[in-house]
Amino acid sequence: MKYRIAIAATEPGFPDYSYEREILEPIASSLEAKFCNTEAELIDFCREAHAILTNHSPFTEAVIDQLKQCRVIVRYGIGYDNVDAAAAARRNIMVVNVPDYGIQEVADHALALLLGAVRRIPQMDRNVRTGDWSIDSLGTIMGLRGKVLGLAGFGNIAREVARRAQSFNMDTIAYDPFVPAYTFQAFAVRKVDFDTLLAESDVISSHLPLIVATKHLFDRKAFARMKRTAILINTSRGGVIQTDDLVQALMDGTIRGAALDVFEEEPLALDHPLLSLEQCLLSPHAAWYSEDSKARLQQYAALEVKRVLEGQRPKHVVNGI
């Protein structure tokens, strides 16, 4: 049997889908890619598909209920909050993510943001280009030796961040109620509760999934419990931070700084207040990216579709089917 396979992406998607075509065309009656930003576009494009690959397209319950013969929805990447996994489970549709394609890249990027924010690298670069070699104009720069890095979430990426931070002689603590104590011990990381994470960390790096329990976990109340010298880094999901509260905390000095790769709404509006805050370092949801990781992501996602359509069990089902 040949299968209809749909790649439904929001812009920009990938430059081409040659990896997917190489893996899936032998079993596909059709393999099409299309930009789909609305429910109506998704229903029209995906209604007859046996398998779907997507990045950020909104697979809501209304969309999923219109899928006639879909077996699997594969989300390019780790987070899958744009897919109603529970609605898919009710229709016996597997929801699959790809959590293992860019662990090293995201960990590297988190450390790059940490170093850039702590060492004030963007300001240094800008100053030198304008002839300003004054160190005093940079303000206070924190040394890393003996400082505490707090990890919110302690999955694969956070564990790699811990390794990197320890090489800078930072102490590492982490909050994750779902990870057993022996895993923390294996990485020489102290397990703490969320209040302790906020109170003790000089830098906090978020590696949380976006679920009900983590949405806006970093809000006005959380910022008030952090050190005034603390820096918040986020390479996980934008929604774990209450953006308006972060802007206010940065403006009034509740915390010293932030370094963000992900945002509640992307791209940021050109008049967004984060863009005017020098104490906030920004990157364009690029932590996952390298030429190597992009290739792995496309290949791994396509292989999950192939497994399902050939009657095998995919590696990373997230909705219990």
C-alpha cells in the first residue's frame, strides 16, 4: 500500500525536503509540503493524509477531528504544544516528537547566551566599533567561578548544560520533580525545589516543556524571589515566562538581565519593549540550529513516519497511543 503524506509547516519551514523525500517517497503515493497557518488551511491540506509532519501549524481538536485516515502526526522538534495530543489520542492518532536531534546545539547555545549576557559581549562589540574602549561603561560584570547555575528542568539538554557550566567552575543545582535523585547525583548536580532554585541561583537556565504546570512559571512573583543580580536564560519554550512581567522586572531592576531564544509570540513585533532593553540578549529561536542538527531533525522525523506506516513502533510517542 502507498500512503498520502503531508508536510504542513508555518513559514519559513525548511529550504527543501530532500531528506524526507529520500526516506518516504518509496512508500508514498503522494508527498506534498505546504505552508499552513490556519485551521482551515490544515483541514483542507491534511484531511486525507495517512501521516503528517509539522513544525508550528495549529493542530487543534477542530483540525484533528477532520482527519479521515491519519495514523501519526510528527512534530519537528522537542516541544509539541501546537498539537492537541489528547484530541489525537481520542482518535487513535500517535503524536510523536523528535527530542534527540539537537541536544548538543541547544546546550551550546544556552552557554553562549550565558557567556554573552554575563560578559556583556554585545555591548563590548558595539562599543569597540564606535571607539569606546572604556571598561567602566559596561557596568558590573560577574565572575563565574563559584557562582550558582540553576537549571529549571533536568532533561537531556539541561544535563549537557550542567557539564559545560561545571567546566567554568560554576556550582549547579536543578529543579525537576520528575527526575530521580540518582540522576542528579550522576551529574554532580544538587536537586532543589523551585523556591530554592529562585533564591540561590545567580543564573537560571530554563529547559522546561510548555504544559499547564509550567505556563508562566516565571512571573512577577518568581522574579521577586530571585536575586537582584540574577540573569534568566530561556532556550526552552517562550510560554514558560510571563513576558510583560519579565519586561517590568528588567526595567525596574528586580533582576539584572535575561537572554532569550524563545518567545511567547514569534517573531517579536518591531515595537516590542524587549527590543529596547540593553540588559536583554536576544536570538531568533535558533538554539537548535546547525547544519548537522537540521539534517538530523528532518531525517529523524521522516524515519518516525516510516516506522508507523510500516507497522513498527515509533521511538518517541508523547500521547500514550
